[in-house]
Amino acid sequence: MTHVVLESCIRCKYTDCVDVCPVDCFREGPNFLTIDPDECIDCAVCIPECPVNAIVPEEDVPGNQQHMIKINADLSRKWPSITKRKGPLPDADEWKDRTDKLSELIR
């Protein structure tokens, strides 16, 4: 199994999770992070680090977020690896509690 980044990461892109990942499975896009399903070892150390609860095991992805499994897989093939924490997006705090952010995803 792998872990999946959900819509709640869109327009926030907190990178606390990146620092703890032992296999560097995170990929970085303009306003979102993904997890490469081929690299993730299902260790779960990233889950408690995410301040917006955007990371879950694949088997726990809610029904209204199932599309994020494919999005993570597809975008992780295109985007570069991120291995060090960076600051969140400038307006992350304004976006962190919003829902239904898929239309904001920059691919």
C-alpha cells in the first residue's frame, strides 16, 4: 500500500512531511505535493506531520477523494522530488480550512 495526498494540500503545500520521509517519495508541483506510489514504503511517519491532515493511507481515502489516488500517481511521474522542507505558499493559512479545492490544482 501507499499513502495519498488529498485535496486539502492544494494551495497550502506545507512541507513538514518531506523532512521525515525516509525514502524521499514526495514530489513537488506549483501548489501541491504528491506521493509517488512506487517509492512510498507505507511507514506513515508523514501523516502526523501534516498540519492540514492531507495524508492518508490509500485504503482510507474517503469516497469523495478517490480521484486523488490517480492524481498522485500521475503527477508524481511528472514532478521533481522534494527532499527538504520549504515554507508553505504565502496564502496557505487562508486556504488550509477550505474544502473542494481540486479546481485550484495547477498541474
